[in-house]
Amino acid sequence: MYNERIDPVEHVNHFNQRMAVHSKNEALMCKMFPSSLRPVAMRWFNGLGAGSIDSFKGLTRAFGSRFITCSRVPRPLDSLLSMTMREGETLKTYSDRYWEMFNEIDEDFDDMTIRTFRVGLPAEHGLRKSLTGKPVNSVR
């Protein structure tokens, strides 16, 4: 299950940070830009017509226009509230699934997050008992 989501603003910001010392060299910026792209975005880049981009700003603008619909949509907090460990599911799988969902929520709900994770575990699970006996203060 590989879902390639692209947040164009985040991608360009990250690229600009990595290339900060070369920011005045537009040709180099344009040549290096595809080095950080995943397959879908790379196919888009390779499909650009010769001469269709005249600057790094134009490249990032075209990239943003193409992938803005693919950017991540924040999930509401109630996405976490309904999560529970499934019968036969390993703790690792539940934890991975839970934290993936947690990372898609933009606001800070550490308190609620810790409680819903604990409540999502089966009552007899050792980790649930541990989290109940020794309260956790931070998701980190």
C-alpha cells in the first residue's frame, strides 16, 4: 500500500533549504529539482516540454499547480477516537496505523491522543495497563 502524496509547498520549501547556498544559480536549481522527486512527480517533470519552463520560480509554480490537488488534507481529531486495536492485530501494526493517523492531524491534541491510544488497546494488554499505571505526559 504505497500512497504517494505530495505537498508541493512543503516539498519546495524543503528543497530550497537544502539548496540555500546555490539559490542564486537558477540553472543548477532547475537541474537539481528532480533529484528529490518521487516517481509520479518525476514522470510529470520528465514530461515537461522543452522550453516550457524559463526559471526556477516558473518550475516551482508549475509543480505547485500540478500537485496542489495531491497535497495532504488534515484529518479531524475524531479519526483517532474511533481507532482500536483489531482482533489478531499486532501491537506494532496498531501503533503504526495509529501514529500514521496522528501525523495527519494538524492541531496539538497530545493529551487526547495518549488517552485514545491507550483506550484503543485491549483491556488486558500489558501496554494499556502500563500506560494506565504510569501516566505519559507527551506523545514524543
